[in-house]
Amino acid sequence: MSEHLPITDGARPRWRGLVTTVMLILISVMIVRDILGWRWTGTPPSPPDATQQSR
């Protein structure tokens, strides 16, 4: 059975490592952009309740 298996040196092809690296970088950039956007472009605080009377 082992004579039918292809012989490999155990290393991944270079393009697979490159694709993995690029995907991780893109995911990281998207997460950071989402967090920063949520923090600095959040909704302003709600105005005070209109039913309260000022003194």
C-alpha cells in the first residue's frame, strides 16, 4: 500500500504558505478596522429624556 503513495519531503508548497499568510493578514486588518471604526465612529450619547421638566 505504501508503494502507491507519492513521495513528499513533508513541506507545504510555497504558494500554500503564501496564501495562508495573506489570508491571515487580511482577516487581521478587517478585525482591527472594525474595532477602530466601532470605537471612534460610535453613535453619540442619547439626549436627555424630553419628559423631564427643567427647573
